[in-house]
Amino acid sequence: MIFSLESVLVSFSPYRGLLLVLPYVLLSLVILLSQPFNQGKTALTALLMMVAFYIIQNYLQSPLSDNQTRIIYVLLATLLPLNLLQLHLLPERRLFSRFGTGYLIFLVCQLAWGALVVNHFAGQDLSGLWDSYLYALPDISPLPVLLILLYLSVGLACGSAILKRNHGYDQAIFTSLLFAGITFSAFDQDFISSTAFSVAAVLLLLNLITCSHELAYVDQLTGIPGRRALETELKHLGRTYTLAMLDVDHFKKFNDTHGHKTGDDVLRLVAQFMQRVRGGAEVFRYGGEEFTVLFKGKESNECIDHLDQLRQDIANYEMVIRQYDDRPSNNQKGVKMRKKQSKQETVTVTVSIGLADSFPDHNPAAVLKAADEALYKAKKSGRNKVSQ
């Protein structure tokens, strides 16, 4: 049996009242939660979607054959993707701030300008415009071909932003653009705006929660789970497990010699090697230059070889020192500079590791303390060692 989009949307008829209110409720929730989670661009995205939905429900319920309705439809379908695109260029600021107030003024100015345009052209014959620049293919979509191309172009730009940096607001903007495009492309379908905007709002809410979870549990520098994630994990352990504490040797001296940016590179490097540890290891950044490795269901004698291999891999790796102060302003200058350099400065990094298992004490705090004492033992005995 084949279900058409129209039959699916009509099945929502008994819930018409709920569908008309749901986007407002969900988008308002996104805006409110964005404030404490410091997701200003996501809040702006939700605000734009809410304003667009309000205009659709209050000014676009007449047939598109009406000249004024069609003008509003085209203006909204044009301004919404352009506003979503410009969010990529704005700084990340809270909505309820001076920046947010300024953006609201900017948005009100756009709405006022749009009202003036509608009032000016509503009584004029625009058939020439509809048949030329804003020509549509009615059998496919009421959206003009030019605007379909606009949505595709903006979609590619937003998609490239996700591939390049994949921030939470990049995903939010792309999601909103996608469902806005679906709404305007299938605008002649019943309940399309309320359904599409509700789904978009749910996805924005899920994206906000996911990003907030990552901010709370994932270390932003190294990309691995942080101390809070470790503390949560320690609450749900069985009777058998091993904890290892890892510390970068002479890290303070390294920072003083090569600078904090290079020190950050060292921490990222160590985190990358730690993610390759076998034996079912889970890795965490404990704080500063300290890391933690958790082996569930294993005793220390089953883990020591994996940890010693990690120590050797890090010690044998020659890390190239990046000259951040002398970095070129563009890629072409960088290529020329690299050709002139006969040899780049490299340095090796070592780590010390201490480990302990859950026997005889199953208390995670006690095991962690024992691993920390073993780490101190490794450092005291010459560093670049694994002790238990």
C-alpha cells in the first residue's frame, strides 16, 4: 500500500488544535533552554522559525493565487534561508543579552520593511514578475524555481559548515533550513507547516540536549570524556575493574619552554594515543596533564601490558614543534616557508602510569587513590614507567 504525503497529513486532522500550538511550545522551550546552556545561535534559529511559523499561520492561509498572499509567501521563503545563513557569521552570544536585543531590533526592521513591500505591491499587477523571475512549476511545487536554487545553495553552504566544524548550532541551522524548505516546497499540502515546524523543533530540542551533554561530559581540548564523565562511570562499576592514572612527565617545564599552545598539542597527542589502547579501555581526562584509564572486568595484571605499550608508543613518537608565533597569514606563504626549512624541530614526550585494581577494596575512591599512589611511585623512580 502506498501512502501519499497528503493522506498522512490529513490523518492529523483530529489534532489540528494541538498541531497549531505545538511548534510555539517546542520552539519556546528551545529558546528558554538555550540561555543556561549558552547556545545563543540555536536560540536565534528557534526564534526565526517561530516568527516564520507565526507569519504562515496568520498571513498565509489564503490561496497563493491571491496577489498579497503570494508576495508574503515569496518574501518569507526568501528571507528565512538568508537569515539562517547569516547566523553562521554572527558571534556566539546569549539571546537574552545586549547582542540579542540588537538582533531583535534587526529582525523587527526586516518585518517592518517586509510590511512596506507588501503594502506597496499588493494592489499592483505582478503577473510579469511571476511568469519570469519567480516562475514556478505548479505540478512540482508552488515555490519559484529561483528560490529552489536558493535553498539548494544555502543548504550546501550550511552543509559544508557541518563538515568543517560540526558545531551544535551548525546542525540546528541546517535542520531548520531543511524543514523550512520542505514547508515552502509542499506549501499546498494541509498541515505541512505545523507538522514540519513541529518536527524541526523536536530535532532542535534533541540537538540542544545532546550538545549540552557534550559540553558537560566531553573535554573540549582533547575530545575525550572529562572528569565528570569519569565520576558518573565510577558509580556504576562491578566488583572487578582496574583504574590507571597517567601523567605527562615534566609538563610544566615543557609549557614554559615551548608555550601553552604547544602544551595543548601534547595533551591532544596523548589523548589520541590513549584512544588506541586495547583491552576494552575507557579513557578520560582527569584534569591538567593527568588522564585516567578504566578497564572494566579486568585485574591489573591483565592491563599492565596494554598500558606499557601505550607508554612506549608515546615515548617513541617524535612530535613536530609548531611555531605559532611565526605562522604565515595564508597557505601559500606556509608552503614557501616549509620548503625553505631544512629540518623542523621535534621533541619526544614521556608519560608515567600508575594502576590499581579493585582487590581487595572495591571502593572506586580507594582504587583511584591507590592508582594515584602508584603513579607517584613511577615518577619517583625515574618517570616514563608503569607501576602498580
